[in-house]
Amino acid sequence: MLYLTRVIGIAKRLKTPFATVFIKLFLRTLYFALLLIAMLGPSFGGSKKEVKSIGKDIMICVDLSKSMDAYDIQPTRLEKIKHEMKKLVQAFNSDRIGVIIFGAEAFMQCPLTYDQNALNLFIETMNTSLVPASGTDFGPPLRMALKKLQDEAENASQAKSKVIILISDGEDFGEETNDIAKDIDQQDIKLFTLGIGTERGGNIYAGTGVKKDREGNAVLTKLNSSSLKSLANKTGGQYFEINETKNDISRLINTISKIEGELRDARYVDVTANKYIYFLAAAALLFALDILINIRTVRI
């Protein structure tokens, strides 16, 4: 505005025409406006894009019998498992995960969900007082996991993207485990077992001291990997272990990651493209014209 006032003032004093100054003003205003529009990133011109949702269903069965309070794995077997389960949840954030807790009986802790916050909350609250203290039976949690995964399946081909992870110290006192393992194998559902503990064993926390038997001797619980290995082999799965010298959680994650997920949903969404480049190009062209073309704003 100051430039325009100054040029018009000079032209009036010299009594010369000054109309051409508005050409320069219009040109510069135009490319400045185009630059502002380009900076705003205008988007227009709708198109359709297909968005596919692909994932797996993973049911985690966690042993909460009293033997999981053993501290041969620091701080305890259960606390270590809770820490590693959070890694599983994070690794499979695009998959549905459910949690079943068990001892001699099985209970649904968290149904299949994508909600990582809910899963982590349920994991954090797990403790051995949540299930009856009457031993360990692999049958009920495996039966429950199989039923829940079958209820979610629409056809047999989808079972290939369904996984069961059984986490325990391996002390199974059930009688129906082998029959359920056969059912899981027939449904083409992968069963992976994760053993937690050591072969030398460990004592169990009980209030201020260690748990003792009726004779007053400290109870010693050891990892029974053979039952977990056998269970995994019967279903075409794999056995993994966490002990004082190794942690197979990364191998477990990598193995499950290789399993192809199923197509859950496919939909088309409206998308628009950012067209800022057109406005920027027009502004650049007008800027070049402003530099290259000389217009006398005051004619003498």
C-alpha cells in the first residue's frame, strides 16, 4: 500500500499517467494469494481406495496355580510371564488376543480383543489367588480356547490363522489333555507351549516364608518340560522356554508372525489428493513473469 501511494503521488506531481502500476500490483497480489493457498494444502477430487483388515486370533492360556509363585525365575515365574506377555500384546497389536487363566479349572480373563490397554490391565492384575488352589489341568483351558476360536470361525480355512499359546511350568494333572490336543490338531489350529521355570526347581512364596508340606519340608516345584513338548508335538506346534539362562519369547513372536492372517474385512473409503502443486506452479510462473517483464509504472 505504501508503494502504491508513493508511485501515485510521484505521478501526480509529474502529471503523468500511473494506471500501469495496478498491473504490477495485481500480478504480485495474485501469486502471493496462490502461495498462501498452496501452503494450506488444498485437497479435492474424490477417489475410492480399498482398505483390507488382515489378522490372527491368538488365545493365551496362563497357568495361575500356586507353583507359578516359585522364585527360581526372578522375581517369580508369574511376574516374569506377565512382563513377557506385554511384549506379545505389543508385537501383535493388529491381531485379536484373548486371555484364559487356569489351575484345575479355567476362567475367561479377557475375550478376544484389539484393545491393548484392556489386555495389559488384565495381565497386570493376574495372580495365583484368582483360581482355586487345587493343582493344574491343561484340559479345561485348552477346551475353552478351542471353543472360543471355533465360535469366531466362519469356515474351516480360517482356522489356519488361529493360535493357542499355553503358558505353564508343565505340571499337568489332567486326564483329558491328550483328547483335547487331538481336537485342536484336527481343527488345524496351532498350539504353542511356553515353559517357565528351571530343572533344579524353586520354592514357593507363602506369606512371609516359603510354602511347606505336611511334614514341614519346603515345597520344591520344578519345570516339567516333557509334558509341554509332547503337547506341542501332537498339534504340530512348537515348545518354547524361559529359564535362568534363556528366554524364547522373541522366537515365539517370530514363529507366530510367520503365520498368515485371514481377511477379516474389506471396504472402500473415499480419499482425496493434495493438489497444492498446481497452485504452487501457477504462483512460480507468475513470479517469473513479474521478474522478466518490465512495466513502467510512471510514464514521463
